[in-house]
Amino acid sequence: MAAGTRRINGHLLARLIGRDGRARPYYLSVGRSISGLILDGRIPTHTRLPAERDLADSLGLSRNTVTASYTWLRENGFLDSRRGAGSWTLLPSTAGNNDSVLLPRSEPIDLGIAAPPAIEGMQAAARMAVEQLAAHVGGRGYTTFGLPELRHAVARRYVERGLPTEPDQILITNGAQHAAALLMELLVQPGDSVLLESPTFPHTLDTVRQRGARLRTMGVGPNGWEMDVVADAFRQGRPKAAFVIPDFHNPTGALMDDDERAALVAEARRAGSSLIVDESVAELAIDPGDQPAPTAVHDRDGRVFSIGSTAKLFWGGLRIGWIRTTPPMAARLMALRQRFDLSSPVLEQLTATHLLADVLRIRAERIRQVRRNRDALVAALRAELPEWRFVTPSGGLVLWARLPAPTATALTEAADRNGVHAAPGPIFGTEGTLEHFVRLAYTQPPEVLHDGVRRLARAHAETAARPAAQPRGPYL
């Protein structure tokens, strides 16, 4: 029989899974049961599995549980899925020479990295980009400002969000971090003062330190910014530049309103400061209601530099970002960039252009996923860790939880031993502060999040106040 033409229906697969799929967490026991059936040869490779809803009905489980099971199978190399074609069984590439594959174990759950899976339509957009590549391969392939069609698409999206923008105000970059590093290189000299929020994105802290700048901070609490504190930070420090995340702030999840944005820009103007605004998750408003316009709406003299990215809305593997600024500053940034790289990949730019053409549908789908996941994480925390305190974020991808004691680093070490990874507060601050906090990403399916919080609860019960090494690893 040709590969991919075998099928197994939901009732038969449920019978094969049997009691093995009834251990908690259900998603993991179902995934392990199916992988075992594949490894035992009881389900041949290249067999199309039933639709998630069909298997869920046959097992008497929720569709979210089966979705999480299929995700686990894909991540471990037992399943391939294509939109419109279904999901079919595979053997992991390491199955023939790695005994560990034959011994399923409790897989680590990562709540530390805020990186959602690719949105539906990613593969279709990539295929269309490949088809269009023929129109570009005759040239040199260096798009120093970015592909014109992508710059038009990004500018159009700013217009739709209430900020008049022309394509020549857009410089395409290799993601948001690349954009931030370019702006720091352009705007900040060693010894200059740079104002950051506390807490803030850890890689931004690294960029400022590596630039040799002097760090100044202004606090952000679970309920947002104290604008008197913000004003005082600008007036006393007169920073050369300030870096802010007003849209579902990373890590607190706070959202700056229109009046606060206007006040922020006004304070930067009075202090003579450039303002770098990270809008990486600005499109991910979970709760209904009017969203503030981009911060640059309040800019009158070109001091606001807006950073955007495809990573959170579309996929982290699509390394496309941008800077919105004035045309002269875009030209200066382009010239500066030539010291590091020449341009962004054409194929990825074409893919991003196709996705931006369908951004409203994609945004709605992503928000449905994120809302479902956020609500699952909130419910699990309230059930398993009622002593933890947090404000439910109205958007973005992360939740900032306050612990009963300053034990974040010790907690995350215990969590690692229990198979769950969380981001401890100190990595988002300076000088060992923020030990009362952990950041949890809700980019996993609900069943995985519930399992992760159960493991966190075990780790919390084990944690004692003791010195611990700083955790390691990337946090996005």
C-alpha cells in the first residue's frame, strides 16, 4: 500500500490505546500509547491517524487533550501533519540508534520561553514564496532596506492601526532583537545613560551592557507604570535613549494606555531622549476593547523608533522584524547595518509578505489560541497554587506571578528537577532583584499547561529558602 494511504479510524485507535491512555496527564499517556503502538509495529508508519475530534469522541476526552497529544507526537518525531492532508505516523530519525526513544519518560515542559508554534497557513505562505522566488533570483538578492512589497505591507499595517506610515519609513531586520541592537548601536555611545524598565526583557539588558552604557531603571508593577516615577526618571537621568515595552509588557503583561503613551513621549521630548518602543506582541490583545494606538502617534519630531516582528504573531522561526522611523534615520540605520550583515533573506521576506496579506484572519486565530491557553494557565494556578498572586494579562504571551517568599531561583531549580522550566524573576532585573517573581509563558496547549502547573506545585512544596545558582538558557 502506498505511503500515506493507510488509515485508522478513531474507534479502532481508541481500542488499541485502551487503558494505557487513562493515566494523568491524559495528553501524555495518549501520546505515549500511540508512540508505543508505532514502535511495536501495531500501527504501521505512514498511517493516517483520525482527526483530533474523532479520536477525542472515541476516547471520551476533550479535543484539546488530543490536540496536545498530537503535538507531543509531532515534537518527538512520531507524527507529521499538513493542513488539509491530516496527520500520519512516522518513526523518529533516531529510533534506530538511540535506545532512549524506546523508553518514553516524562517530557520536560517549558513554560519559560514565550514562543508559540507556527500559525496555520505558514507552510502555504512558504510555498507561495518559493513560487515567487523565480522573479528575484536574477538579481543580486541584497535588499538593503527590505523587499519593497514587504515594506509596503508593514507600512499598511501601521496605517490600519492608526499610525500614518510610508514604506520609506520601514527598515526590514532579522527579527526584533536585531532591530534593538542596531538602534542601540546608532543611538548610544559607551558611557551614555540608557533608561530601561524594571523588570524588562533580559536580552535588552545584555545589549545595553555590551554597549558600555550606564543603566538607569524605572519600575513597572503588575498594574503598570507609575507615570510620576517615569517622569522623574527622565528628568533626573536625562537618558540618551529609553527602551520601553508598552504593549503587554514583557514580563509583567501590563498595557500602557493612550494618555500614558502621550505622557511618555512628552517626557522623552523634554529630556532630549530617543525612545525605542518594542511592539513585538502589540497584535496579541486577548480581551475585547479598544486598543491604544502605537506610541509613535504622539511623536512630533522623529524621536520614537518602533520595533515590530513576525515572531510572536506568526512564528519564531520566521526571522523577520522591522524598525519604523523617519526616512533619513532609516537610511542611517541601513548604512550602519552594512557593518554586520547586508540584508534579510528574500525567501523569508516573501513569506512574511504573504502572511501580512492575511493578517486579520491570522491574528484572530492566534488570539483564540492564546486566550484558551491563558485561561487554562490562570485556572490551573488558582487551583494548584492559590497562594501565588498575579494580575491576569489582557494580552501577550506571559503571566508574571508573585511568590509568597523571595525564592524564585530556588523554585526554578526545583522545577527543573520536576520536569518543568520557568523563568525566574532575577533574569529580568539588575543586581539580584525580583526574587519574588516568576514568569510563565502560556504558549502550550491547555493540557500541557495544567500538567506544568502541577509540577510547579510539587516544586513549590519542595522549595526551601536557600542560595541557588542563577538559571541558564534563553528566554523569549
